[in-house]
Amino acid sequence: MKIIQADCLEWMRKQPDNSVDLVIGSPPYAEKGLRYKGNRKVISTDEWVDWMLEVTKEAVRISSGWVLWVVNGSVKNGQYLPACEGLVWEWYKQGGESERSCIWHKNSLPSNRAWFINDWEFVLAFKKPNTRPLFNWKSVALPPKRDSTLAFSHRDSRGIRMSTKKSLPNKLARPRDVIRVTVGGGHMGHKLAHENEAPFPLKLAKHFVKVCSNPGDLVLDPFVGSGTTLHACNETERKGIGIDVRKSQVHLSKKRLKDVNMRKC
């Protein structure tokens, strides 16, 4: 595992095309800059979209597979600000390709806002045009909950009701695009994760690392934070590179990986 203190955009611009197999990370959220220690600048939604568009371009260029961002929009003065949707839209307008976003379903704290409590975040998925990146769905698949041989009906593109013949029994069900992972209460994967301002759980990182890469592949996290992605790589026999602009987070990731390796001995 390699952990580097650097601006991720500057670092990626120096890397050759297709030099990593997967990019996955959780960038700082729009309008949330003040919550990150040592960062007094709040990135507006417009600025965030522009910045993340450049980050995504470079990440897609150097990745031979997927680029995945675990991220959420923001609410400011009661107004929802569509940073995530804005990034996908700008990417599309410039000819980029993406896959339907996945949803990370989590458990959130109570809220007094006059609207439903937000219990999920996006996992945005980007790729090179006209490519079919690795999708090793069997690595996380579970047995079907229902009899897979039962016939069912659906409508075709013309809206006509069709009847589907019974199929052969399936031992595994293809995973859905809603990934349910609990946060907090010891569920983050390591005690040091809580020293980061906005960690995501180890189980979520492992889910996508296993599906979107193979053992031995090189995985990059441009926003390494507390080292969750590298921890997932360690447990799934991948190689990892973590980038963070803050020295404190580089130190935190190294401390976590050292502890993880000591526990494996």
C-alpha cells in the first residue's frame, strides 16, 4: 500500500493512461468545507461541480475500469443543491459516459427539517466511452430469496404485456443497486475511522472493490481520509494507492494500515 500527501488532481495529471484498475473515493462534499479540519474554504455547489468534473476526467483517463464517487448533495438555507446530479449532467454534456448511480442506504440521525430524513447517499459511476468495465457481480451475490424458476410477466418497449417462460434455477441472484450498510456504533470497520470528519464504512468499500476489480489489481483512492479503501484492498488482496492533500489524513491512514497489518500477524 502507498499513501501520498498531494493534491489529487495535480498527482493524477502526472500519471499515464490506464495506470490503475479502479478509482474509488469519497470527495469533500459541496458546501461542507468548514467541517474539514484545516479547511476554512467552503466550496460552493457550482465550484464543486467544476472541480469534480476535472477530477473525474483525470480519474477516468488513468483508470482502465470504473471511477466511483461516494458522495451526497447538500442543503443550504432549506434549499437542496444538486451537486451530484450537476456533475453527472456536465459529464454527459461533454460526451462522458456513466452508469446508473447506486444508492448507499444508511441509518441517519434524527432531523428537525420539514422534510423526510435523508437515509442514503449516491455512489456515482463513470467510465470510458464505449467500454464495458469489469463487473464481477458473483463476488457479492447471495442466493435468491424467491424461486427463480417461476414465470413472470412484463411489458415490452411497446407497452405490450409479455409472458416470460420459466427459466433454469439460479444459485445466485444478481445484486441490486441499493447497498444497505449501517454506519456508526462500531460498524465503520476500524476505530480510527472516527478520527476522520466524514468516513464511509469498510463494508461499503469492500463491496465495490470486490465487484469492480480483481485480486492483485491496483486501486486508487484520491481522497484517502482515514484509509477505508486501502483497508478494503488489504482484506481483498488488492494493491492500493491513497492520496490526500492533508498531512493529518496521510498520517491517519498510515496509522490505520499499520494497525490492520499488525492484527493480521
